[in-house]
Amino acid sequence: MHQHDRCDHDHAHRDLAMHEEPLDAANQSLSDALRASFGILKLIMVVLVVLYFFSNVRRIDSHEQAVVLRLGKLQPKTYEPGLIWAFPFPVDEIIPLPTKSSNELSVDSHTFQRTPDEIGKPLSYIARGSGGLNPALDGALLTADAGLVHVQWKISFKVDDLIAYVSRFHTRGLEAAEELIRTLVETTGIHVASELTAQEMIRTRVSDVQSEMMRRINEGLTTLESGLQVTRLELYEPTPPIPVRQAFDNTQRAENTKEKKIQDARKDANKRLNEAAGAAHERLVRLLDEIDGIEKLPEGPGKDRSIQELQAESDRMLLEEVEGRAGRTIRDASSYLSVMVSRMQGDLELYRTLLPEYQRNPELLIERLWERARQALLANPEVIKIFRPAGAQIRLKIPFDPEQARVQEEQRLKEEEFDPSKLRPQRWGIVGPVD
């Protein structure tokens, strides 16, 4: 019995061993497969973790800058162009913005409304009736002289302070920044126009208006901590209301004509002064004006002395520095004065020489001098000598001399100019004795 049971036990053990052996191989394969799967899964998880850790790597273009929001809070650091890394979302958020490029904006709140056919045409091609402006449609600026001016503004702006810009506009976008600049342009334009005339706004001070507008707008943007900066502002097509534009243009042409005539007169005056006195005329005119100004002052202890000093300086300039016609006239007058003084001194010496002879025998001296003058006259080859027989009458017919007429005409044409030679005798008679 026991032997039978033992045999049955051995038989069952052998059967169990026979069935367990293939099960261990399958388990081993399953275990190996699971182990490999878990290894691959770990590797994938590591790769995913690494990819997630570096998922917020971004390249910033050359025209951009970037800031980072960490858990919704703006960080103070600004990132320049290149690769930047931040913690993965939702921890960090990279916000790139084009800060190196300019944005363009047109503001037409201060101009009249145009029809679709008039858009893009020059103002000279736009014509309207004589009716007034429609406040609901047409905009304009009121100037200091109670005039109206239509103006269009063209603005270029950029992000100057990225931190301030993102703090104010990152949730609202570029449209909010443009609206802020548009509001500043409209209000600043009203203030600037109220300080100038329509003529200055349209013609004479356009560059000043542009620079002043840009300065005030940038001050406003800085005060508001907007992070924006206007880089260019153009006053485009400033014009008066179309119904009065023709009259305004006529006034402008008249002003231009007046200004041109004033400039031409100044040029002519400067030319004449240069011809009259040379390069020293400016200082000489100032000196003479100063003398006139002092002469109009009330009498005082130093008035005469100042006038004398200034007159002495003007006399020195006239003699030493003045050129042109005045200088030549002064030099000719000085030369003529020297010649006349020298001749008068010679006449005086001759008079003193002949005076004793005249006192001794005046008739003899006069006869001798007259004979000497007659001989000199007859010896002159230019003198025509005619011998008249005693008792005969001679009639002389003097024809018209064209050469003399030419000389007289030349003298008439030059009568406005001072010619020192006119003051000199054409011929000098013999007065003293001839050696």
C-alpha cells in the first residue's frame, strides 16, 4: 500500500516537473521582454524629460529683443538676438518683440475728409465748392491768428524700452501702442498750432513744427513709461481750407515777390556800397550810424568827445581803408590838393620875385611879360596864324566840330561821377619869367 502510494507520488512529481520546465522558459522570456520594455520606457521618459526641459529654447532674430514671464511675472532682464533658454511652459514664457525695426503710423484727424476718388491725389487736383467745413467729417487745427490749417501726420516709432513696453502693452498688442501715439499726436498738434500762425504752419516753420511735435510727443511717451519712441515725424501736405486756398496762395506769392524784391534791393545796395567804398563799407556804415545815433542823444558831458573820436576814426578809414569810387575820389582829391598847393606856392614865389620889378617900373614889366606870352603863343604849332593887311576885314566861319560834340556827350554821360581832372586847367599859361 505504501509502496503504491509512493509510486503514485513519484509519478505525480515526475509529471509536475515535466510540466514546469516549459513554463519557466516562457516566464523568462516574458520577464526579459518586460525588462527591455521598462528600459526603453525609462529611456523614452528620460528623453522626454530632457526634451521638455529644453522645450523653451528659442532663437531671437536680429531685429528682435525678448523678455521672459516667470509664472506670469515679468523678469527685469532683456535678451538680445541669439539663442535663449527659459524654464518650460507654464513656468516661463518667452515674448519676442521687433524692437530694432520701425513701425509706421498715419494720423489724418486734422485734415478734411476725402472721397475715394480723391485719395492719393495731390491737393492741387482737389477742388471743392465755397461751402464751409463739416465738423463731423472734416478736421482742422486752429492757429494763433484764428486761421484753420489741414494737416496730415506721418510717424515712425519703435520700442525703446522693452520692459516698460511689455509691462503696458503685452496683453493688448501693437494696436494699443498706436492708439496711444495717435492720441498724443492729436492733442500735441492742437497745442503747437495754437502757438503759431497759419503762414508758419504751412510755409515758413514746417521744420520747427515737426521737431517741436516730436519732442513733445516723446516727452509724453516717457512720462507715461510706455517704452516707445517716435523716431520720425513728418508734417504732410499742410494746407488752408480748400475754399480759401487760392486766396492764400495769392497772398503767399505776393509775400514771396516782396521778399525777393527786398533781397534784390539788399544785393544791389551791397553791390553799390562795394563799388563805392570797397570791403570797408560795412564798418564805415556802422560807424556813421553810430555817429548819427549819438548826435540824437541829449546833450551831455561826453557827447562831443564821443562824436569827435568817432569822426576821427571815420576820417582815418576814409583816408586809409576805403576803396572803390570813394577811395579813388579821395586819392584824386588828395593828389589834386598837392598839385594845387605846389602850383600856388610856385605862383607865390613868382609873385614875390616880380613884385620889386613891378614896383620900380610897372609898364615895362607888363610889356615884357606880354611880349613873352605873345612869342610863346605864336611859337605854338597848334595855333593858326592869319596875317591881315592893314584896313582889311576878315570874317571867320567856324564849322560844326563833331569831335567837340562827342566830347560834350561823354561829359554829359559821366556827370554823375566826380572827375578831379575837371577841376584842373586844360592849359597852363606862362606867368613867370622864362629862363
